[in-house]
Amino acid sequence: MAEVAAQKAQLQYEVAQRERKRNFRERSSAKMEAGLKMKESRLKLQQKQKQLENLSQKHSENPEIAQLLKALDELRDANDTYREALYNFCRTTLALESL
């Protein structure tokens, strides 16, 4: 009887170990995938910024286009500031929820 209980406990332990390993692999895989997506989006953003810089250099003689490009840069800066504030808000909210 004690032997059966010991075997059952051993099997439960092994199943739990496998479950923990599987969960760890899934989390690691999800983190890697998110990291790759982030790198891809950063690369696309850098390419678009380079294109905008090239356009800016090409059309800097025209004052109307130069003014529009300046407004676009200001809008981009405001968007970055908003994103950073939103990220900090979400992080703070999650930290408070975990308390």
C-alpha cells in the first residue's frame, strides 16, 4: 500500500516537472517571438525614418514642404512622448494591481 502511494507521488511529481518545463518553453518561445516582432517593427520604423530623411533633404528647398516636414517631426515627437507616458501608466497600473 505504501509502495503504491510512493509510486503515485513519484508519478505526480514527474507530471508536474514536465508541466513546468513545458510552461517554461512556451513562455520562452513567446518572449522570443515578441522580441523578434519588436526588432522587425523597429527595423521598419528605421527604414521609414530614413526614407523621410531622404525626402526631407530632397525637398528642403521648398518652404511649404519644409514646413510640413517640420510639423511631421513635431507630431512624431509628440507621439513618442504619448507612447512613453502610456507605457509608464500601464507599468504603474500593473505594479499597483500586484500589490
